[in-house]
Amino acid sequence: MSLASRMYHGETSFDFVGRRRLWFTISGLLVLISLVSLVVPGLNFGIDFKGGAVFRVQPTTTVTEARVRAAVGPVAEVVQVTENNPVQVIVQTEELPPAEVTRIRATLAKLAGVESNGVSTETIGSKWGSTVSRKAFIALLVFLVVIVIYVSLRMEFKMAVAALVALLHDLIITAGIFALSRFEVTPATVIALLTILGYSLYDTVVVFDKVRENTGSLSAMSRTTYSQATNLAVNQTMMRSLNTSLASLLPILGLLVVGSYLLGAETLKDLALALFVGVAAGAYSSIFIAPPLVAMWKEKEPRYAQLRARVERLAAQGQGAERPERPERAERPVRGRRPAAQRPATPRAEPELAPDPELAPDEELEDEVAETEPAAVAQAPARRQPPKPRPTQQRRKPSGRQQSRPAKRRRR
């Protein structure tokens, strides 16, 4: 049986929910580092957001980055000399007046050995960048509100909040990596950020759907807590989440390595990096952040808090503590008879043998017994005893013979 099958059936389980303190600590450190990097050194916004001018030229002679910076001056913020064929020189500056733009074009044309018309210029105002930033922020807010409404209606509000926290976790880490790597933030980066929200939300909703299925049957008499049912759901869906994330990361990695570095497609670099970091962070948050957060929040409810206390108490007492031993049933008295403890103890009557008429005792001995018998009766107190039943097997039919003399005296 494969590892994924054993995890799905609960035969092999990793304690993701129980170790939530560790995962929260790791995520907290990553988020803290990302927030600090957003301030120092901060995001490297491209020309599309802060405005400026871009000069491009294909030189006919050998040109180095140092010579370009020395010729253009301190206004050159970014200078890049590509190694592709044909070689291209790219100079990016802040927003400049028309006279300064004309001067830089003439300088680059002279340095590259081409005419002034061979230098292409692209000027972008700062208003366009602010407009793009505002629209991106509005799109992000609308996306988050729709997520909260959908997950709240489809599952519950607490799961929607946990999904929102996971999305913010992915966005902050992605932005922090952009700030540390000094990649430019371009419109392609914004598109990538909105795309990774979809990947992260997909993994989180898949896990939450299994959590809802496992926890829907929990009752006050269950043997499983909410955290244990959530942990089982994470184990059952982890391989699916990993397979989906890996299937998405491999093409993005190829786009990042082959497209941007080997083929020199600079416009793909920002898009590929944002997608790669975002999808990886989304796979992490859907397993280690969102489900433990929901479990921690749900077990504060009285219903699941009592269930957890009961399960822990049973685990401490052992397996036999749940079913107490049954008391012994009292013996039912037979109808018409009193119990044995209430019945008086009567001596057991011994069977009396009938005298044999053929064996007659002597008359003298009989006379002595008859004389001593009244005295013994007088001395003994009168005691009434129940009649002694005669056994059935010893009864004899009358034989018709004449009774002996001792029998007659006994009857008198």
C-alpha cells in the first residue's frame, strides 16, 4: 500500500495540527522578515509605477556598463547591457524635462556609433503608475471580499477568515522576497500576485472541504476531537495538494530559468518569480497555517471544548473507563415461593421405615417400652412439629394381613 493510501485511511498520520506552535513560529518569522524588508530596503518599483524614461539602443561597437554610466551621468538609475545577439543597451532614468531627454539620446547615439534616430525613447508619467497601483489595490480588495462571502456561505465564517489569513500570509512573503531580491515591481508582478491568490485559495478550499466532511459527524459522545478530525483531513488531502502544487511549480520554474535567464526575456522574470514564490507559499499555508488556525479557533467553542475534555479524560482513565461494570442482578423469587433467605430452616425429615409384620418383637420388651413412654412424654415439652411426609417409594399397599399387637398399641 502506498504512503498516500495509508495517510488517507489513517494508518500513517503526521501531526500537523498538534504542532501548530512550530508552524506559526516559522510563519511569524518569515512574515516579520518580509515586513522589515518592505521598509528597508523597500520594493524596487519599475518605471510603470514611479514614472520616468527608458532609452534603448543597439550599439555597433563594444559598449560597457561603466562607459554608459559615465556618459549619461547620475540621472541614469538603471543601466543594462544585454548579452544577447544583437546586443542592446537599456538606460532607465527618472522623469526628465524634454531638453534632458534630447541630451541623453544624443549621448547614447554617439557612444553606440549610431544616429540619433537609432535611440528609442519611452516616457511614462507618474500619474499612470499611481492609476495602475490604485486599480490593483481595488481589485485585491474586491477579490478578498468575494472570497470571504463565498467561503462563509459554502462552509462557515471561521474558515473564511482562516483562508483570508493564509492569503495575506502568501502575499506578504512574496512581496518580501521581491524586496530582498531587488526585482522590479511591474504590472506583470501585480498580475502574478492576483494569480497566486487563486492557487492558494484552491488548495485551502480543498482542505477545508475535507475538514467539514470529517467534523460534520462529531457529537458529544464521539471519541475524536475537532483537532484530530482536522489533522486526519490534512493527511488525506496533503498528497493531492502537493501533487497539484508540484505540477504548477515545474512549468513556472522552467519559465523562470529558461525564459528569463537563458533566452533573455526580461519581461518574464518578474512574472515567473512572483508565481513561483506565491504557489510555494500557498501550498505551505494550505497545510500548515489555515487548518491549524481553524482547529484552534473551533475548539474554543463550548461544544468542542467539552468534547476535547471528555476525550482527554477517557484517554487518561484507559479504554475500560467508558463502560462501567454492570451490577449483578438480584435473583428473582419464584412466584408463590418466598426467597430462600426468608424461609424458615426446617429439619429435613428422614424417611420412616414401615414395620414388617412378620418380624414381631417380644411382648415383654413391648411392655417395658409402653411403661417408659408416658414418662418420657411428660418430661419433654410439648412441641408441635409438622407432619413428616413419607417418601413415595416406601409406601406399601395394604396386604390384607392382620396387624401385629405392637401396631395396635401404637394406634391406641
